[in-house]
Amino acid sequence: MVIPILIVGQFIDLYIQIFPGTVGEQVLGFQEIGTFVGFAGLFMLVTGWVLSRANLYPVNHPYLEESKNHHS
């Protein structure tokens, strides 16, 4: 839950630092928000796609069964 807040905060920080020097006026419009949401969605899509094809359990690991049945 903290990571989305940090990403939005970083975007706002960089936006405030860079945008006035390049354009001259601070306007947070559809294009800026849409670009941010688009890249965030693309990142989540690619990350989910790659992780869905990856084997998240190690194959032929000698202690796999022991670690699955571990109780603390």
C-alpha cells in the first residue's frame, strides 16, 4: 500500500521540478495523468505476464518438501 503512494509522490515531485522550466506554466491535465496511468498499467501488465510464466518454486530443490511442511 505504501509503494503506490511513493510512486505518486515521486511523480508529483519530478513534475513540479521539471515542468515549469520546460513549459512555463504548471497545468496537470489529462495528457500528464494519462501518460502516468498508461505507463503504470503497462508496467503491471508486463510484470504480471512475465511472473505468470515463471516457475516460482525451485525445481528439484532438495529441501523443498521440508520447507513446505515447516511449522514454527
